[in-house]
Amino acid sequence: MDEATRTSNPLLSQTFPIPFASVRAEHVEPAIRAVLDDLEDTLAALRRAEPPYYYENLLGRLDAAEVRANRVIHTVAHLNGVRQDAALREAWSAVLPELAAFEARKQADPDVYRVLNAYATTEEARQLDEERARHLSLTLDEMRRAGAGLDPERRARVEALRSELASLQNTFENHVLDGTNAYHLDITDETRLEGIPGSAKKRAKEAAQAAGVEGWRFTLHAPSYLAVAQHAHDRELRETLYRARDVRAMSDGRDNRTVIPRILEVRREIAQRLGYGHWADLQTEPRMAGSGDAARTFERDLWNAVEPHFRAEADDLATFARDELGIDPIEAWDVGYVIEHLRKARYDLDDEMLRPWFAMDRVQRALFDLAHDLFGITITPTDREGAWHPDVEVYAVHREDGTHIGTFYTDWYPRDDKRGGAWMMPLIHGGPTPDGFEPHLAAISGNLTPPSGDAPALLTHDEVTTIFHEFGHLLHHLLSETSVRALSGTSVPWDFVELPSQIMENWLWEDEALTRIARHVDDGSPLPDELRDRMHAARTFAAAYAMARQISFGTVDLALHVDHDPSTGGDPLAMGHEVLTPFQIRPELHAEGFLPAFTHIFAGGYAAGYYSYLWSEMLEADAFTRFKQEGLFSRTVGEELRREILSRGNGAPPADMVRAFLGRDPDVRAMLSRNLGADRVA
């Protein structure tokens, strides 16, 4: 690509940070194809390589090219999630098959594989430092599992299947987004809104006014939907919104029930052509679990520990619903409502009561202060120029010696052009260089309760937990000090990646930390002792239900990727519903639309990997015991966490990193004791 074209396309700019506001749909295809050409040239150079071989001319060169490419690819993927319009979606969809096809070719390139295998036998390779040696080993293993050792016909088939899979997954996610955005419910009779918090009603009123209609507008976006599902006394209203959400990805033109079977079929064929029995073994082999069977055993053992507590909670909910609320039997649209009302009855506590103590600005300042105490970093607001939306804030991160280690964006509120959920997106992988430290760049995004009028955003405790969680992923990225960018930050096994995020959630339950974080929006007063005490008392309320829900997701994920055999003609959705049945309060309560909207496993990276949430939770619950024992704000423990885990990316086996921090192997009892209560765990 000539220099004029490169400089005129903001996606190809090398400025820091990225000029997001300048990116248009027409920039996408030429930029993606430019970096693919660069990567193709790099692979061609590797294929032509002759002895003597050197790391920097082989994997080092490839790593540098992938850094350049990922900057562009991650930027477009990010914008498609936070600022999607028809043109951008079309451009992204047009290049996805090319990206997937190239990635499949790169991973399975037999000539590059031959050269790297030859290099691995050299004396220089045997003398590599730990990071570079691991990079070589992981690259060869990844290429083997991608089919680099297959004959040309089988390899070409795997490449074609991977390209098709990328398109299918993109289609699945678009169906969910479109279905979510397509629905709204306008209410003009205010009596139907009894029980819904005032803040949610105010937002619904503003949404109706913005649409030019009377009354209150509710949508399927999380803050709006949950306000009804958990609080509306009008059972018919809860049912209406529930049913709309249940079918959002099951309608004509966006029916994921027709996409799921093919996704599973493609994944199974890929795995089998690579010599694996099923997708779960292919996915878990390089992870901490090591095999699909090990992941299933983990889920099964957890379920055996949790099920008795779950059954007791289910009976408790059913009794309360019948005797106190007149609901018998509980239906799917009642569950959240009953849980919230039992929590309120038992502990005089609900999420709405805590909102005034969790204003967004205060929460973020306290979080940044915590990061300074633990890791010695300073986070300050910086120039917002180039951000993709007015909601976006930008922050610079410096070490105590003044080194700029990274910049990040926050984008916390829902929009129609933004996908649901919460996530951290690594945009630029920086790190140490001979000339100093190149800063990282990333974004954390969510769909939290937005400000209303002149009032600040007031969050639930769950929403604050989401912020701390995504910030943990961000720290993993920003604190990375790997010299090999392919091993940087969150580029770790999937069942390890949630440790840094989930460990940050713990501070939101500690009195010493809550005194800093939870301050009243009006006068700055701390959370009253009585409210804090009620929070602690309610912490394990419905905890078995929450764990059962997570176990059910991991269990159905593994069942679909292990047991479902498309060649038999069985219906994977029917099978999935059967697997989910034991985890319901009542067997009839499984949602028909759950699997068609389960983007984590059908569009994201959690296919045969949803167990990772609880696996990582086991790790972080045990790791947090060090802070409990040695000091919540201990710089010593924080520095060890940074040095042994956060800074190392994938530069060492995760089990070794955990063992180095804990001084032993992890113990699942820390998680069970914390979640269920020490008195309920044998």
C-alpha cells in the first residue's frame, strides 16, 4: 500500500491513541486488506527462511506483524460493538470471512510449521529465555492443533470450516443484537408500574419522550428489562417483557435456532479432522483443565456440592412466593421478582436501596485509588479527542516513576448501536522495548444504569461489581510486561483469564474497602453500618441459586460440544433443554430462547469453555485469602500479585503462576465457603 493511502486511512494511523472518531465504514475493508497483505508478506518470508535460523527473524518478525494487524482488527471489532451502523456492520461482515480464512491458513501453514520445527531443534532455540521458549512451544502446539501437519486436502477443509464458523458466529451475534433493539413496550397506565424503582421509571419516561410517544418506554436492554423483571408488581407486565426477551433471537429473519445446529456441526467436524473426538477436547487441551472430561468432572463435583443447598433455596422461594406473594406456581417471569422480595423481606435490603451510595464518579475514583494502593499506578483523566461517543471518558495510567504504561477508555451506558453485556477490549499491546516502555491501549464497556437528566448515574451493587470485574481484565492488560506481544495481558488460557477480573470483585464486600467506595451522592456520608451489616447478612442469600445457574451454563455448553453428534440427526436445542432441566427451580422453567441468545458460547470465545468462570473463581477466591490474611490494601501482596500473575501474561504456565503466588495448589473450598457460607461447607 502506498504511503498516501496509508496516511489517509485513520485505521492505519500509528498515532496514539487511536483516532476512533475519524473511522468510517469505507475505511474498514482497505485497512483490513492492507494488514492482511502485510501478514501474508511476513508468512512468505518465514516460508523462504533458510538456516541459520534466529528467533527475531522468525517468531519475532511474526509477532511484530501481528501487533500491527491486531491494532486495526481490534479497532474495527470494538467499533462494531459500540458504534454499529448498517454500513459498519456490512463492512465488518464483508471482511470477517477473509480474516477467518487467513487465520486458519496462518495457523495451519505447513511450510511455516516446517521451518519453526526445524528452528526448535537448533542450539539457539534451546537457549531461549522462558518467554520466547514458551512462545515457540505454544506456537507449534497451536499450529499442530490447527492442522498444519495434515495433508493438503484435509487442511484446506479445516480452513474452509473455520472461515464458515466465523461468519456463523457473527450472524448469531447480530441476530441477538437486532432482536434486542427491535422491541419496545410503551405503557400509558402508571398503575401498571407499581414497584418499579423511581429511577427506572424516570429513564423509561425519558425514553418515551425521546421517541415522541406518551407514557413510559421499556426495552430489552438490561437496565430497563431488569427493573421490570425484578420489581414490577404487575405480573402480566413481567410476563410480557419476559416473553419478548425469550424470542428476541427466534423470529423470522433472525432465528438462531437455525444457526446453532450448523455451528455445532462445523465445530465437531473441525475437531474430528484434527484428530479429536469433539470440540471440547480440542478447546481444553491447552488450558488448565486439559480435557473435556476434566472440565465436566469439575462442573459435576461442584454441582454435587451445591445441589442440596440449591434445592433448599428453591423450596424456600416456592414457599415464600405462595404464602406471601400469592404466586403458585412460580413461573420463569416470577423468579427474579420473588428473589428480590424475599431478600427484602428477610434482610430489608434490595439493590435500589444502595444506589445513592454508588454514584459512578465516586465508584471510579475509589477504584483508581485502590489500584494505586495495590499496584502503585496513578490513573488520571486525559484528552477525550477522538473518542467514539460523548459518553466515553479517557484515562492515562502511570507508574510511580512516571512511566506512561497505558491509556484506556470507559463506555458504560447502553445505546441502540451498542451490543449488550460488559467487556474489556485490548486495542494495542504495549510493553518493554529497547527504547523504553510502549504504552498499552484498551477499552472497558458496559450497559449500566445511565445518568438521568442532571442527576449522576447511580448504580446497583451488582453494576459496581461489573465495573470492578472489567477493571480487573484491564489491569491484566495494562500491567503486562511481556516482551513477546503474543503472550501479553489477557492472551492466556481461557480458564485462567477470569482470575484477575473476578478477584477485584472481593473488595466490594469488605468493610474497610466499602468505607472508601460507598459514599452518599448528596453528602458524601459512608454507607450506614446497618445497611452494610444487612449486605453481609444477605451475601449468601440465593448464592446456591446463582452458582447453580453458572454450573448449568457450563454443563449445557460442555454437553452440546461433547455429547451432541450432528450425524445422528438429534436436535441440539431439545438436548440442551433436557440438560438444563435439573438446574431449574421447577423443571418447566427452562427458557426456550436461552440457547438462541447464548452469545458466550455461540458467538464469543466461551465455546466448551463456560466452565472457566467457576474455574477462575476457584482460583481467585483462594488467591484473595492472602489479602484477607495480610491486609486488604497491602502493597506487598499487591506487588506479588502483579509480579507473579498480572505482569506475566501467558509467559509461564498458569498453574505455575498460581502456585508461585499462593505457595501451594489452589483449593476449591475457599470459593464454596465464601459463596455458600462457611457453616454450609463441609
